[in-house]
Amino acid sequence: MKKLLTKNLLLILLLFPVIGFGQAPEAFKYQAVIRDGGNLILTDQTVGMRLSIQQDSIGGTSVYTETFTSTSNGYGLVNLEIGTGISTDDFAMIDWANGPYFMETAVDLTGGMTYEIMGTSQLMSVPYALYAKTSGNGEGPQGPAGVQGPQGIQGVAGIDGATGPAGANGTDGVDGIDGASEPTYTIGLWPELGGYVFWVSEDGKHGLVAETQDQGIHDWYEAQSLISNPSNHSVNGQKFRDWRMPTKFELNEMYLQKEAIGGFAGGPFPSYWSSAESADYIYLAWAQLFLTGNSYGDDKVNFLYVRAIRAF
């Protein structure tokens, strides 16, 4: 049976302590969902994986290759740290400024080393901590501030100019024509605002608009930067550039009107990100399960659905 692998590449900017405190981490996160030939998720499955970083193009020079033996969790997820597997290459020698780079994924679902290539994806963003570690900017550290110089002598005040003659009174202007009244809106679908108005002020002049389609499945960090990308929006949504992630309260308001807004994900785990971070744990952000309405803290590196909103 042909084996299938659904994969998602994560370039995480958190400074995980992989090589020591105070240094850039020599690793980045990778997450994959393991499925069989019938597209069923394989849970608690031991798999062998080989990941190769290729330079310049798909099939280009392999600058780093490593292997892992891992076990999927109860959701079929395998979580790895690229740079910590078994390899004869030196991960620290990769010049991240000299890209582009691509990730080739190969897997053996029996847990062995008979790998089958499942695909290659471009690394769309550089692991910034690793790039900063090697690139630099050619500048040395800033030196200490110099001693403040003495205050200069105050200059002599100038002579006041003569007062000019008073001008003649102008004629009264023509009364202007009253402008058109500001439009008002109600809860409902408003294409000219980019989507569905799910909250509106009492005077109908201000409110919140939800997109009518999801903006994909992303980790929390990636969602912050991709949510305003026009290619992720509906035709009406592409007219605007002020889309953002909803707060915890705004996300719940969308959940309460999800049937009217439409386009939300189905299935057993249709969870959506909010912009709210956990006050107790820096690696958690608030999410909401749209099947039951329960809110909970989820790891920011996990992949959840994203639905954008904007204010008017």
C-alpha cells in the first residue's frame, strides 16, 4: 500500500535552549501528520524519517541530511527538532543567508530505514536566530556616550517688528452644501465591508467584520504575519489590508454566529486561534473549539485554523 505523509514545516523564532543559554539555537521545529494509504491518521505509530535540506532548488545540493525514529501521538502528530537528529553533517555550517533552501521529506512507516520520498517544500522564511548568528551587519558594538559639552551663551534678543495695518473685513462666504450622511450598517453580510458584520455599535456606524472564509491552518506565529496576505482572502476581503486575528472575546462572538457567517471548518477538531496569549505560560495562546465552544490554551507551535476580522 502506498504510504502518504501530510507534512507541515515550522520555522519557530523562540529561543529554545538547544545549544546553551545565551546562544542562537542550532535547531528549528518540524511537525507532521502521519496518514496511511487510505488517508487515515496513524496514531501511536513508530516511523523512520529522513529530512534533507537542499540549496538553491528542489533536488539541489544537499547541505544537511539527518534521520529520526519517532512515534506519532494520539492525534497522529510527529514533532521533531531539525538539527538534533542522527547526521554526519554539521548543522551549524549552513549559511542561511545564501538561499533559497528546500526541505525534502522521506519516511518509512515501519520505523526502519527504507525511506520513500514524500515531497519537497521550500523554506519560506529563514530561521532568524540562526541567520542572525552567522550573518551580522558589519558593525561593531556601540561605544559609551561622550561627555556632555558645556551650554552655549544665550544670544541677544532681536528687535520687535512694527505692527502691520489691519486688513479689510472680508465678505461673507456662501453657505456650503450639506454632505451626504454617514452610512449605517446592521448585522449581516456586507460585501463592501469585506465580509459578514457580526457586531455593530448602537448608531450602526462602527462594528466588526468577519471574513467569509478561513485564512488557512497555521501555527500562531505564522498566522500573525500571513493573515493580511490578499491571496488568503475572499474576493471582497482582498479590498482591505487591515485584517487581523480576533481577540478571545471577538472569537467567541464569531462562534456564536458561526452558522450565519459560514465557511468554518468541520470535523472533530475545528479549533481556531485568537490573538490572546496566556498570562501564565509564554508558549500558550488562547484558542476555541468551534465544535463545542470551549476555550483553552494551546501550544503556539501547533497548527490551528485562522479566521480574520477587521473593524470599521
